[in-house]
Amino acid sequence: MVVDVRDAYYSVGDRAIFSGLDLKARRGRITAIMGPSGTGKTTLLKLITAQITADRGQAMVFGRDLATLSRGEVYALRRRVGMLFQNGALLTDLDVFENVAFPVREHTDLPEPLIRRLVLTKLQAVGLRGAADLMPGELSGGMARRVALARAIVMDPEVLIYDEPFAGLDPISLGVIQRLIKHMNAALSITSIVVSHDVQELAAIADDSYLLSAGRIAASGTPAELRASDSAAVRQFMTGAAEGPVAFHYPAPDYATQLLAADE
């Protein structure tokens, strides 16, 4: 087991984010983490990369309890993990080549010829070797996401985490990223964790799926098993229904009373 979150509780102020969360990511598989906005998907990524610590419970990565690690051990663990940030997060003052080379320069003392070969190999893998000299501002959204993916794999990580990889992409770019996630996982023999609310896209690539709701895992299994669930919350999310356990309106006072009070 690469990631094993056990009975995790985490709150921000009086607001509970996780209330007994259990989740596992198995080696060599693509694990999808889904859920409506505000259910803690990105917070979960912070938990399993040791950016935050659970109030109760455990977050185990590579068999180590993250809460017990020293700062040096946390940094060493993070070097085994690649991250594709939401919207790519490229460094705008560096060209494509230097964006991909950045982690290598920061964490190794490799000679320049080897760095060049490594970067070009990763850019070739995402189809953008010819864009090595372009600046981030010259890239389309899909190209920027692929450069960010090349940067995420340049250190040959054991685990690759994707935070909303499909957000804002046109159908062609989305399809390219979708195929790359599947291809990279198989070709590099890595473990992938994909956080997204795009149900159809995740169903096409995920081996295991988890649906977050109300601070817990509402359902887990293969995408087909989630689609067949008889849970109202699961059905609402998987079908995109407006009505269901997840309310459209944030809790508020009576509408008419509030409008009348505003006129006074």
C-alpha cells in the first residue's frame, strides 16, 4: 500500500473537513478521488504530502506515519512524489526547458549534458520537445498542463499526484491529458492519484475510485460500482443531479424575511 489514510479527523476552526476518513492508494494503480466542491479533496492532498497533520488518525505514505517524520524525512519523502498542480503552476519567467529542469537543478548536482538529455526525454514523452524554447505565456492551456506533467515526472517519482488535471481544458486537450495519465502510469510503473470532479473522465482511466462527502468516504470501488450504487448522495454526484442530499443553496435565513429586512 503506497498511501493509507486511517480514521482521519481534521478541522479548520469549528468546521470539520474530515470526520473519520479512510482511503488507500495501491501500488501501480490509478486511484480517483472525487467529490463536490468544498468536500476536502485538495485538503486530502495536503494531508498525504505532509503539508498538514490530522487532528486524529493516521496518514501513512510508503509505510511511514507522516506525523512522526522529521522535516528532513518529509523532504526526502516528497522527492519520491511528483505533483501536477491545478492549472499547471509554471514559473512564468522561465522557458519550457527550464521549467522542466527546475526540480533537477534544485535537488541534484547532475552535469548539464545529462540534465539536457533528461529534460528532452520527458518533453518528448508529453509531445512537446519542439516547444522547449517557448515561454509559458506562449502556450495553450493544454500545452501548459503537459509541460507541468513533464516537470512532475522529471525526477522519476514513485507516486504522481494530479490536482484537477482536466479543469479548463477543451475536449481535445482533455483527451490528451487523459491518455497521458493512463500511459504514464503504465509506462513508468508508478502509482497515480487523481483528484477531480470530472466523473466521465475519471471513469475512463481509474482503477479505484473514492467519493468524498460530509468528511467521509461516501462510496468506494471501481467506477462501474460507483455508478451502480443505491446511495442517494452517490447517485446525485455521478449523474450531476441538482436535487439530492448535496444542497444547491448554502444555509441561509428565510429568503422573504431577509429581503423585507433589506428594504427597511
